[in-house]
Amino acid sequence: MITNSIYNFAKSQSKSPAVICDGAVVDYGTFHRAIQATARYFDSVECSKKQTAVVLTINLFDTWLAIISLRSLGFTTISIGNLEQLDQLNISNVSFIVTTEGEHGLHDFQAVLRSGIPVVTVPGAVYCNILDTELAPPVQYGPIGDHVVYSSGTTGNYKKLRIPYSTETPRLKHRKNTWVMNETTRCHCFDFGTWTAIGYNTPQLVWQQGGCVIFDQTSQKHSNFFKLRITDMVCVAPMAQQLVQRFSTPGGPQGRQFQKLRKIFIAGSFVNQDVAQSVVDKLTDNLTIAYGSTELCGPILASHYKNTDDLIWLKIQENCLVEVVNTDGQACAAGEEGDLRVKISDRDCHEYLDDLETTARFFKDGYFYPGDMAVTAEDGRVRVLGRVSDVLTVGAHKLAVAPIERDLEAALGVQEVCVFSGLTSDGIHELVIAIRSPTAPKPAQQALVRKRFSMFKAVRFITLPAFPLTTNGMMKTNRVELRKSLFADT
């Protein structure tokens, strides 16, 4: 359990920083004492059976105190961003919902909660005298509890994944070897929620190595990233755009002077040339494009960005078996499009909670199918072509949307494009090109696109200032909701 690692560092280097939360430094000695104080408080709460504890706090440090403490007591934990998520996730066997004294007033719990679920509020008083207490070893309460993460991916529907305590050791060992973390690590988590795979894994990994986790929960503090962090980070494309804008303002900090030796991962969505090049020009020349999934321990495909080719073709990572297969489950030849699949290891998830149908669809014969189309090159690199559910059907042909969308982004000079096919109210087969941009493309540009897609009787352009995003912390475009807003029949 992570409590043992934290205790060991508290004993050997008590004053070494473990957490920096919005500028406030918490050393390992204080961190360990705070975990024990929180666990003692939860242990005093009357509960007939230790089942699932739901953690709802805004402060990420408070969230981690609760999760670590509850799991050490044997509870299965899940962290949510809001109560609406709790209803959508349909979590069963909930013992109580946890919040903190300072945040309790921010949530109108009783108005929306299902009856019979109590709210446990952690009072600030439990931490008043912890600095005066002796540094005591972690109490062994019994079996360690599991943790549940969830992802909406691009489907808009939550998929719940239990991370068993028994798989954490190989899971974190693999991530440590991938990320090369140690006691000098300063890991900037920004505002990733602990319900994401990144938010769940990364702090634990850093604390196992004796490093420091930095929670900056306001965009104004993101500039500290370049001063404090000395190792890798994970960054999704929308966040990369925010950082580029931040460091592109006149008189703003010069990111590159801090970033020469640092690496940025962009993951979670397809990356266009403009975003990638802006990150390289303004933030770091050590940019990695990565592809992974919440169900898997870490990135399975990645490339070091040098040019456009590196955005398209990604290398299979070490100790990963990644294949592109046809409908019969046979490996496709180079250049032949098929379904992407990944061999499951002992560190990956194997099923979705309470959803046998979805589990059977995505987990088959020891493989996980992320739901993406892909193609391999002669040299073994893989190009992800987009979601199987998003293909365009033109006559007898099925076209993957990702390459089309990337080409249109470049041709139209816009931030993001999502392409959908459907029927008009008159039954005409139409193509809808949704564009995320402050301004619509010029008529001449639209005319060229209409000519390219002349196989559709109707081509409709919709320009929006923003696309709906998934709510799981990864900020992906919610294609399901976007399509609903574009077609009357969905």
C-alpha cells in the first residue's frame, strides 16, 4: 500500500516536500500524519459494512487524503467530480459520500442524493495537532481496498473499471520504468481529477519514488509548471493549446528557457499539425505523441515529434503486443485497414463493472479492442484512423474519419473538425462538417471541400466556437453530443 512508501520517506527525509497544493508545501512527515489522522476519523464512523466510499472534494490534496485513508481501511473508493456523475455511474453498495468541512457548503447533497446514503464530512479539527504527534508506522487494518476509475471515452457513456489492489504493483512498476521517476521528480498534475486514469496513477507513482506532486488547480498558476517540474508530464491536446496561448502572450514567460530538457506527452485525442508545432516552438522540443486508453496501464503507441509523419505513424511501445486485425480476427497486411487490438497484461483492466455486454464487446480472448480503426506500415508503425463507430459510409465503402478530419483542419486552417454523415429531413444522404473556430471558412475553401465530397448530395458546414467535451477529466470532444446537436434524428 502507498502508505508504507510514504511512511518510509517520512522516516528517512521527513522535511522533503511530498505535495505542493496551490503553493502550500506539505512535507512527507506531515503528509503521513495527515493520512493517519484521516484514517482514524473514518475508522470512527459507524458503518455496518465496508463497501464503496464515494469521495467528492474539489481540493485534490483532500481527495487523495481521503482515498488513501479509506483504502487502507478496506473500502473500495471512487472519486467523482459532481453528484450528477454519481447518478450516471449507478454505483451500488455505497457506504457514504465523503466531503470536507470547508467544501460541504458547496454541494447541495441531500437535495439530489438517493435516500439512505449518508454524507461524511471530514472536520478540519482532525489535523489541528498532527505536527505534535510521533511518527508512527502505518496501521494494518486488514485487506487493502480497490479503486474505481471511469472513462466516457468518445461515447459519452461512462465505463467503470475496478483497479484491484493486487494489480497495482506491476501497474506502477511499468509506469515507473516508462516515465523514469525518482526522488527528484516534480510531477505537475494540473487539475486532472482522480477519476481519470492519469489522475489516479500518477501521484501514487511519484510518492512511491519519494518525489513531489504539484496540484495547481487554477490556470493562472500553470506558468509555475515550467519552473518546478523536472521530469515528464502528460498533457491532452486542449490543455496544450491553453499552455501555448499562455506562453504566447506579449511579455509572458518564455517557456522554452525552462523546457529544454523536459518532455511533454500529448495524448487523449488526435493532434493536428498546428498544435504540435506550436508546442515545439513555444514550450519544448521534446514532444511525444502518445496513444493509450484508461483500460491500459500506459501508452501503447508513441512517437517523438519531428514532423507531420510523427503525428500520423506511431511506434508500438516496448513489451506491448498491438495488432490490426480483420473481422475474422486475422492480422491485416501492411496498408490494410482493420480493428486495433492490444494483448492484455497483468497490469491492465479485464472487464467493465456491472456491464457484461460492453465487456464482451471490448474484451475478447485475452485482447482489448479500444474501438478504433487502424492500419500498419511496412516498418511496423501504426496509424490510428478513428473510432469504428464514426466511419463514413459512402455506397459500399467505409471511410475512416480521422485522416479526413486532419486533412480538412489543414485545408481550412481551423482548430478542429468533426465529420459526420446522416440523412436530412427529406431523406437525402448528407455530410456535415462541424468546425471549431471563431470564424467560418471562406466560401472558396468551402467550395473546394464540396467538390472533394461530391459523392454526397448535400454538404453542410457548421461553425461553432466550442465543441461539447466529455466530463471524465480528459477533455475529449464528445462526438455523441455533438452529433445530436447537428442531426434532428439522433
